[in-house]
Amino acid sequence: MKNLDLDNEKLKDSRVAMFNALRDGDEKAQEEAFGNFAQSLQDTISADAFKQVKEMNTEMNDEKVLEARGIRRPMTSSERKFFADAAKKQSFENLDEVLPETVIEDVLSRITEEHPLLAAIDTQPVTALMKLIYADPTKKTAFWGKVPDDIKQIVADGFKPLSLESSKLSGFMAVPKGFFKLGPSYLAQYVITFLEETMSATLETAVVSGDGNLQPIGMTKKLSGSIDGVYPDKPAIKLNDLKPLSLAGIHAALTKAKTANGPISAIVNPMSYWAKLFPQLAVNDADNNWHLIALPTGDTIIQSYAVPEDKIVFGFTKNYILGVSGAVELKEYDQTLAIEDMDLYIAKFFGMGVAKNQNAFFVADISGMEGATIPELEGAPDVKRAGKIDDVSEAADSEESK
């Protein structure tokens, strides 16, 4: 699967659109974004499949050769059985087996490799629904000498449970009609790639700004003051430049809260990075050569579309814990939402995330920071191509009106 071109421009654009739609919460935009991403992914994998069929010829039946070349994803026996059964029945419905937990383990592994923010936090995959126990980094949980008399209360304060059953993540998966005919290997590749992209977008958005209502509590949320299960935003600190004096206040607050227990990261939307941060971090030397310098506080910059524009989240990323269960339900979605020429399924799996301490992260508002001028983007495309059904209909309507 490493040879699959997941960085082509069409797929990259549809991936960004999906991130933005999930972050903004517009259902119509989400429907359109999912459809566009599914179409882009279908085109990419279909092109790859037909290319490999043409190039491999007699080698096409040699699974080990193809897996070694990265053309096909190696599968466990249970995965092969599941996807072979799905390919035979042309559906994920009424199968003898459930989606193997190893699929989600693989998806999470790929996500943490390819998405810097999800790789940086404390991600804990588990094989079943259970509670995770994590330690508050500001609490003392180890002692020299005699164990204190109030050890029970100390342990209760220092360790906290995280129930994975408290939030359920439902991800749509659009499978193009006829795609089952490509066989179990390419079907598995499509499913895992689609789950990887949709899970990364959904999980990353929840990690940053989840409101806690049947979903994780994000880094930008307070851990108190919830109303009907919805947690409010943290107050944003005005940051108009990247000078040491401006950044020192945030670091001092993290130090005071005892949550500067590791390297601090500055998590920012890529748009804000290029418009606001990059111009201040690019410097020209005496020989007229340009260099990109680090923040004066040494923070690692992590770019994520999940962060709202004109905001930066500061903190030690390992102070955020995310638990995801490998138990997944995959069912056909037969509600009002429909995408033309595709079968829509919904994958339901459990996960929960929360900051390990209420002062683990601070949010900065950089809307007042001087930035680059961004050109206006072109509107929605309206390209007429010969042979398309809608073009024929329009031509017929035009003839009738004459």
C-alpha cells in the first residue's frame, strides 16, 4: 500500500475540505466533502488497481511478491476471510465475521505515523471496551520511605479513569458500486485507507476541540463548567507577536501549573502557520540567504487543520490521552443521506480523550498578529465536459426552448 499515491492534488484538496467540514459542523458541507473524498479515493485506487493489473501480468497471482512491493496490503487470516466474504456477497452486511480488530490496530498505527498531532499525544489502542487509567502529571504518586497514611486518597487524586464507552465515534464509509468486484485485497486497501482518513480527521478534530458531549473533551476546552455535557472553550490569550516576552507568559503558566513536564508544542492551523508564523520565523542573513528559525522558547510547531484559524494551542502533547477500542461495528447506512453510485456504510467504534490536567494546555489568539495577504480563491468549478449526462440534458433542454 505504500506505493498508493495518496498525495495527489485532488485527494489532498478533498482531504482538507473534509477536515474543514468536520471542524465547522455544517451537515450539508460534510455530506458533500465525504462524497468528494470517496470519489477521489475511488479514482486513486481504481487507477492504481488497473495500472498494477496491466503491469504485473503473470505476477498478479503471487501475493507475496505484491505484498513485498507494497502493492497489496498483507492480511491476517481473519482479515482475508472477512474481506473475501464481503467480496463474494458484494456487501458488508450479514457477514459471518465482524471487522477484525487488527484492522483498527493497523489504521491507528498508520494514523500515528502520518498525522503529527495524533502521533504526538498519548494514544492508547485497546482490544475491547474498557476503562483506561491515567495519572495526573501534577500529582505525586510515588514516595520515598514510609507509605503515607492517606495513601488511598492520594492514589484516588493522582490516578483517574477514562471510560471508552462514554463516547462513540461513527464514521461514514462510501464504497463505490462495483468496487467489491476488485477482490478482497483491493477492497481491504480501500476500506483501511478510507477509515484511516476519516478517523484521522474526526479524531484530530475531537482531540483539539471536542466538546465532551458523547465525544472527547478537546485541548481547547475547560474541564469544568459543562452545561448538558458540553464543556466551554478555554479563554484565549492575546498573542500579537512571537517575541520572548510574549511567549514567556504562556510558558510561565504551564510551569506554575506543573504541566511543563515535557517538550512544549505549538499546535496551529497550516493556514495560520503560513500567514502569521512563517513570515516571522524566516530570516535573511548577511549573504542574502534565507533561514527558518525556531520559536525563541524552542517549542515544536505541529500543523493541524483541526485547530481553528488564528489560534495556537500550547502544551506538552503527551498530557492528552486518547483511548480507542478495536471493537468496530460496520453496517449499511439506509437513512436519508445518500451518495450517487456508492453504497454507504457506517463504522461505529468507541473512543474517549481528555487532557490529563485542567491546565495542560493554553490557547493563544493570534488574530491581531501581522500576517501575509492571502489571495482570493476561485469559486466552485463549472466545467462542461462532453459525454456527461447533465450536459446532454442541458443540450436537450436548450433545443426544446428554441
